[in-house]
Amino acid sequence: MPVLTRALRAAALAALVLCGAPAALAQAPASPPPVSSFFTGSPFGEVKLSPDGRNLAVRASAPGRRDYLAVIDLQTNGAKIVASYSDGDVGGFEWVSNDRLIFDTREKGVGPGDMRFAPGLYAVDRDGSDLVKLAERSMAGRTEGEGKGRKLLPWHTFLLGQRGAQDSDYAYVSSIVLDTSQKVHSVELLRLHTRTGFAQSVPRPANKVQGWLLDHKGEPRVASSFEKDTITLHYREPASGEWRTLASYPAFGNGRDALAPLGFGADGTLFVEARTNGDTTAVHTFHLGTGKINPEPVVSVKGYDFDGGLVTNRTRTLGVRFRTDAVSNEWFDPEMKRVQAAVDKRLPATVNVISVPAQADSPRVLVMAYSDRIPTSYFVYDKSTGLLNPVGNSRPAIQPAQMGTQQFVRYKARDGLEIPALLTVPAGARAGKLPLVVMVHGGPYVRGNSWGWNAASQFLASRGYAVLEPEFRGSTGFGIKHFKAGFKQWGLAMQDDIADGVRWAVDKGIIDSQRVCIAGGSYGGYATLMGLVNDPELYKCGIDIVGVTDIGLLFDNGWNFESDLREEWKVYGMPVMIGDRVKDAAQFKATSPIQQAARITQPLLLAYGGVDRRVPINHGTQFRDAVMRTNKQVEWIEYPEEGHGWSLEKNRVDFWNRVERFLDKHIGKGAAPQ
């Protein structure tokens, strides 16, 4: 079944901005919102309906206190905090049954370099009673007395991230098996009783199992193992419990033989994401008896790989939740189509993504509403009464009138390849003389942002900048041709795609060609530096956030601790997708910023984390020392306790304040006339 993309509002609203918006939209308040409105913690986080839809669990926070877990009785509207700590924040959670929840913790105020505790694992009844600690938080070993006479599960025990049966006190959790270098060797699956703490391991089908999938009844049915460069899928027979092999395919390169299990329908049908005949993946059913994929797709979207999952309850497969230009639902079930239409009529300014509880007779569904200008808000919709009740707003300080308008666009690269991108323009702005920040996503072999409210792009738009976010070749989500076109193209065609996006925006009359800055994190930081090298006339400045500066260091980081990159990725994936460190040594030298540092003369902001294991700080310090020999317009930022990005609120606010001043000086209102 082919479906249409869901962010058609994006094109319409963006057209209003670029062509001249009505006064109500065009006039934004004179004073932009403070940095903290974008980058401090949200007061309202995860939200989940109980299996019967009678209660709503919410992770929330309040000034001066840690994140807590609360349960709202939707029949009485009474609320109760069921878990709260003075030395930690409630993290993820899931309903175990109508009466019980399982959750973990986190430390929002502690950077990765100072972190001493694991998430732990706890369970509690919805009225706050029978709180049980199930797994250690201390990575050093057991804390005396906290197990109440029983042995706690080890610190490397985690929530599975799947709904499960939700009809007893049992839940499935994962337990990481570490190798001698403290990297993940395999993942065990445990069946855990959330009141007694008793846990039993599920037999593994292979040595290095990396993932598990529960079926429609909440039982383990599929496992994936990873050996060298091959992924193997295993199926557990419901009657005997024996494992057998379903399929094997190469782990790297995203070839045509690859398939990804999405889940089981209510009748036991296995749905998979697969690329059968065309360039993009689609949803198919998989015949468990023959081991064959049904070639007729269940859901396909022109121009996009399927990226999402099933929406089911205990009795029916209702539809899918997936991402094209935006995240939305597509329903198979007629009743859910009617529910979607009713919700959309009540909330016409947003994309409204619906989640359903496990029990089919539940009268309520959960609605997540968002747009490019409106941060995520949650509502509960009662199907029987038609009442739509607000639950909470993730960013209450944000005023939509001050936010930019975003459009999903496509432009042609110099070799004819079509490049998708997001373009955000400031509220009330008219095309022609806008300064531009090109935000390059990390990865690079991942999908960037989709249409919707994003803190970084909206912060920049609130300061008067247009923002372009290109999905350069090598990005996932747009078909195998687009993906593989990025192989071994670091600093080459991938870089050209970004520059061609800037020239497209100039040719369209949207931006001022003399006021363009390039920015990004990780690979995006690398692309920032190579952009300044390859196209010095195009970019007036650059912002490198934890960026790779020496491709060779990805293979051997030369630092005093282990990289968190998998050894299999280094041995089998990187030589194919990035390049061979011996055969492609000359290319690595030509496309590593550290070797080209003397060519960068533009103003540069460099920001790195002191305990980054993905891109260790020596990438930053060595490049800083090299570039500053010939460039005196370099600002260096180091957050000693941070890793691969900024986890601490104070550092996020500090960093974006610095970005604001840097951009204003070089391409903003404070820049010298060109």
C-alpha cells in the first residue's frame, strides 16, 4: 500500500514565509526567547497509557527537584508521585501490568566523565506501594542492604525497550555481557519477576546475540546475532522453544539481502522491513515456514526507506508509525482512521501521532502533537466521548509566533543526484538577504532531522538566521543509491553536496551569499572543517562540535582509553564505507582537516568533550595547535566532563550563548559590512 508523506503543512507554511506571510504570522515579538528556553531540560518528558487506558504514567520535573514518576488516574484526574529521589532522576519506564511499572534512573546533573552510577532497575505499583530495587546502580559491586536479603541483578541490567505482555508481574529485561575491554560482547535476555526480583535467562541461539524481539504475546521470538561482518536472525518455535535460523546477510553496506524484523501482528504474522525490487525499503510480511519475504509490500513510500514500527493492541494490527519528511501514522484499521480524523479536526495546526494501549477495549488513546513551530505536546483522547484533554507541553516557554517556519526541500547536486534537505527561515522573514547557517548532521551514515520543532535550528532562526540541513549522499532513509553514493566520499562528493545546497539557496534568492557559516557535530564537525578547506569563498566561518580531524585516528585513536567504536565496524565496515587506511592513505591525507589546517583562514569555533570516546579530544587539541599557527581567529571550548556532545544543561546553555556571539560577530548584525 503506497502512502503519502505527512508534512504537507510544512510546504504550505514555508511558502507563506518565503512569499510574504499574513501579518499575524509575519510579526514576531521583538525580543527573542532566551537560550535557556531551548536548551534546558524539559519539565515534561515521557508519557505512557496503562494497558487498560485508565491511568497515565508521566516522567516530569519541577524547579528545584529531580525528575520524578507520576501516575494520573484518568477517571478522577487525581495524580500521585510514585517514585522520586534526592540523588537521581527517574529515567525510562514501562507498564508491567495495569497495576505495576518498571523504571530506571539517570543523573542529569552529572557529565559522562563524572558518572559513577548505572541506571539501576526498580519496580513500583501505580499507587506508590511495593517499591522494589531490582538491579545495582553501583558499578563497583553490590551496595549492602539494598537487596533486602536477596542478590540484586548486576549494574549492566537494563530496560528492554519493548512493551511486553503487560498482564502479570513479569517483565523481560536485557543484561549486557562485557568483554575484557568493557565493550559489549553479547546481550542476555532475562525474565524478571518485578516483586521478588527472581530472574531467569532465556536460552540463546548463538554466542554473540545483540538484540531480541518479543512477539504479539510478549514472549521472545526473534534474536539477532553478529559475527564478524554477518548478521543472523534466529526464530524461536512457540511450541518447543527451539531456535532455528531465519536469514543471514552482510552487516555493513545495507545490501539488498538485508531485512529488519519490525514486530509481530496480533495473529502472529512477522512484519519486516526489506528492499525487494526497488531502491527503497518497504514493509513486507515474512513467511516463517518457507523463510521467504512476501514480495507485495504492505506499506511503501516513494522516495523514502521505511523507518518506523507497527502499532498493535492484543487483538489487532492497527497500522504503522513511521517517518518520511515527518513522523506520522498510517492506519489499516477503519476505526483508527476515524479516530485520527477526529483528532486532526480538533488539532488542525499540528501533526498528531497516536499511540494505543495494549487492551483493545480501552476507550482512550495518547496523542503526541507537534509542528515545525510547536514543540511536542501530549493529549489524551477519549474515543467514546470525543473529549480531548491536554496533558503537558515539552517546552512551555516557547512561543510558536517566535519560531521559524520549516520546509522539506530537494535540490540537485552537481552530478545530478537529488539531495533532500530541511530549510528553516526566521519568523516573518522575507527571502533575499538572510544570513545562513548550514547544519551538517553527524554519523554520517544515518538520517538527520525530520520536519518538526528542533531546538538548535529554531534557536538559530530566532536569532535571524536561515538554517539548511542537507541529507548529503551517504545519509540513510532515501534509498540504497543515495546511501551507497557516499561510500569513500568523505571530503569529496559528500562535501560537494553540502556546498551545492548553499549555492541552491543563493540561486533561489533566499540567502545572502556573503553571510554563510557552516556548523555540525561529529562527522558534521569534520564536514565543517573540510568545507572551510574546499570552499573558502562560500563559508565566512565554521563551528566544529566534537568533529573528526584525522580520519586515521578513527582506526587507532592514539588516546589513553578505548574508543567506543565496535571492532567489527573498524575491520569490516570502515574500509568499505570510509576507506582502507593503507590502500586509501593518500585520500585520507588529502581529506583529513589536520593535514589541511594551514588552508583554513576563516574564523573558527572548536568545541570538544574531555572524555569523548567516539572522537577523543586529541582530534581537537592536535587540530587546534595546527590551525592556530596560521589562524588567529580560533576560539577553543573544552568541557572536561563531557563526552560526544553536551549532556549537562549548564554546558548546553554556555555553548549556545557562545555560538550566538560568534555568529553575530561574523555573519550576524555585528559583522563588518562585506
